[in-house]
Amino acid sequence: RQKNVVQLFDKVVQVSSTSQAVDTYGRGDELGYQVIKAGKALKRDIEARITGNFASVLGAAGTAGECAGVPAFLTSNVSRGATGASGGYQTGTGLINVATDGTLRTVTETLFKDTIALAAIRGGKPETIMVNAQMKQKISGAFTGIATQYNQLNQSGQNTIVASADVYKSDFGDLKIIPNRSQRERDVWIIDPTKLALASLRMFEAQELGRVGDAVTRDIISEYTLENRHPDAHAAVLDCTTT
């Protein structure tokens, strides 16, 4: 069975008792407000970890456990630039190595077609293309199917220029193109969302810490890892440039 290491994420929030006692405009509980903000920041940290090219690290005395990200997992149905190499599992330990980035090249529709075909041949059914914001714009302007900018009327009767590609219709089905702000610019993932998940050991918890003077302190803790349920269900076009 494939595995990944569970990683602990936390944020410490400290609010003075004075701030708690004061009537703050727009919110009635300063500590609760800060806990919510810390929870949102934790979600961004988790997203940055699982979308980054990180290896898994087994926890030990003095060493924190760390989960591997999507780029390190992708070894099947992958198109890489010259000198690029997949990460994948280490023999024996089961830990995941980082991928080696290759030479940047221009993303093309041919690369898309060839890579999607590899996933289909191996039983995968990818439904989503995930890219960062710059690559989303590149795809919208580079592929032949969106070469013409269409002009249409919206429901209000106003003219609208359609210049974005939100769905790619391949020989093996329709794939939604979704921008991901945490993803690396060079990575284009073609994934089956039912075969990739965020697995939780502990959901978000606000643990009370000892008081520091007149301040109330909470440690917002969560433990998550990336679960790759079927590596052959996904594909990727990597080492792409938006210029």
C-alpha cells in the first residue's frame, strides 16, 4: 500500500484579557476572531505543502514528520523537460523523494493530448486540469480551440468577450481547467479528484495553553497528509514556461 507521512500544522494565538474585555467594533469576541484567522492561515499552509515539491520525512526525536506533496507523488503518465526525473517511493522505507525539475519548455496542446492518452491507457479517468494563474492564461491563449475570441450577449444584453478556456474537451472526456494560486507555475496537473484526497488524523483543534501574564493563549493544531489513492489515475505536463 502506498503511504505518506502525517504532518502537524499549528498556529499560536495570544490575546490580552484587556482586548477580550473591550467592546470591539465589528466583532464581539477578539479571541474567537483571532482563532478563525489562524485557522484560515493554517489551511493556506496545508495547501502550500501538498501542492509543493516536497519529500516525505519520517518523524523522530528532534525531527518533525513531513508529508510529501503532489509533484513528488507523480511518477506515472508524466511528461517532463530534459534532465527532469520523477520522485516516487524509496525502496524499503516507502518514503517519497522530491522530483527533479527539468529544463523549461513551452506548454503545447500536443503535450496535453499525449499525456492524457497515457492516463487513459492505464485506466485513469482524469477530470480536472490544475494550473496556477499565469499558466491558466497561457492555456487560454495558446490552444487552437480558443484561438478565436468570441463575442456574445450575456443575460443583461451586454456584449461579453469570451477569451478564457475553462473546459478542455479531449478524446477521453471533458476536463475542467481550474487555477490554483498555491501551485508552481511550471506544473500542469491532470488529475482524477476522486483518487486524490486530504487525509486527516486530527481536525482543527484549539488547545488552551498556560496563561502568559494577562494574556489568553490558544494553539490551533491540525494533522493532515496527502493521500494518493491511485497514481495511474493522474497525469502531468511538467517543466512548462508561461513565456
